[in-house]
Amino acid sequence: MLSEDLKKEIEAEVKKYPTRRSAVMAALTMAQLDKGRVTAEDMREVADLLGINPVDVHEIGTFYTMYNVERPVGKYHIQVCWNISCSLLGAEHLIEHIEKLLGIKLGETTPDKKFTLTTVECLGSCGTAPMMQINDDYYENLTGERVEEILKGLD
Ligand code: FES
């Protein structure tokens, strides 16, 4: 359920767009930032708030990997790109390495809720493959050692 404060913030955001419908991704992002995920109820409320069909909001929310729909993630959401450039340069090995380091498998969250490991399609950083995104930050030209350093540096 969206808080009243969040609804007001979304209303303020809507004013930046030519139509209310155009603000759907911003509204979903704001809902996710508030709770770390987007629920079906959140999507219905966003649809009501914007005056659009709930199915349209659901389609957008479930199409883009940046939305954690009905999927809570840990404090750090590790998304390893496994599209062609990253795969050719070892993404699968990095994933296995991270699984071993964290003791989880793809799609899982560590018991302390610190890390969630998922894959993602191309993030447009093919020239610096292999790469991963952790929350909003890109980490590029990765090696197993570099990944280990990065994860150890996150508190
Ligand atoms: S294939 Fe990984 S960033 Fe493009």
C-alpha cells in the first residue's frame, strides 16, 4: 500500500510529464524505492493514481528487470549481465564465483538479507564486459578477484 506521503510525491512528479500516463515508470520507481519492491497492490494504486488501466501498469512493472515485482531483494541487489558480450567474457564464471562467495544460488537472497543475486540482460555496457549492477551502480571489467573486493567493501 502506498503511503499518503508517497502519493503526494508521485502527484508532484506527475506534473513533470506531458500526460499522467507518462509518469508510470517514475511512479513505480518511487514505490520501489519506498519499500525495496513493488507489490500487485502498489501497481493497482499507481494505476488508480494515474487514471490508467491496471493491466498497463502490470505489463510495464513486469517487463522491466529494474522493478522487483512481488520479489523482495536484499540490501544489495547484484544483477550480473549475462548477455552475449558479458557471457563471452566470463559472466557465467562470475556468477558461480558469487554464488560460492555468498553461499546462495541465482535468484536467492542471503539469510541476513544483505545480498540478492540475479541476472540481467544487456545493460548497455558491453564495451566494459563482463559487468554487473549493484543497486544503482555499475561495476565493469570484472574479474573474480575484483568481484570479491567489491562485495567485501559493501557494509
Ligand atoms: S552484454 Fe553485458 S552489458 Fe551488454
